Amino acid sequence: MTIHTGPEAAAVKRGGEPMLLGHYLTYQVARSNLCALADATETGRLHDYWDVLDVIDFLHPPDQLAVALPVRGVSRYAMYVAARRAIEDLGRYGLDPVNLLEARHLLDAAWAEDPGAVRAAP
């Protein structure tokens, strides 16, 4: 399997090939939890989680963006962990590892700076 990085990776993924179900569901978990984190964050800090979302959305064709589902009944820490794991798991589907690493780094930085973040599981 060839892993494409940089602009070539975006070009390969934007070719319109159908997304595998596992890839879509993993992407959906990441999007859903990132949106939930952004919704639960102070208005002035929303861009942090949206920046992470922009990075992972860039790796997918615009017509194949996963639908973000509501996340209810879990802690913000659980949302952070789920989003982080999903971003890491997206690497299984041949997405650019450099962009995924950037997304994970941005998520970790947003979480560390989030005044409402709980640092450990309840």
C-alpha cells in the first residue's frame, strides 16, 4: 500500500472514490465529538476545535463529509478521548499521516487551553 503525503494525498482522496464504511464511521465519530466539544466551549474559543475539524475535513472529498451526530450523556473528557482516538484511527484508511498528526496536535493544544476541560476521566 502506498501512503501519499502532502498535496498528492489530498488529490488522491478528492478523486471521488467511495469511502469504506469503517472509514466513514471513524470519521463520523471524530466530527461528532469535535462539534460537541465546540458546542460546549466558551464562544471565544470555538475556533480551536473547528480548526481540528477543518484539518480532517480537508482530507476528504467535499461531497463525502460525514454527518456529525449529536453527542449526549457523556463527559467532555470522553468526547476529547473519542475524537483523539478516531483521528488516530483515520490513519488506517491511507490518509496523510502528517495532517492527522497536525489534527491530533491541534486537538491536544485546544484541550490543554480549554478552561472547561477536565484533565482526567470522572
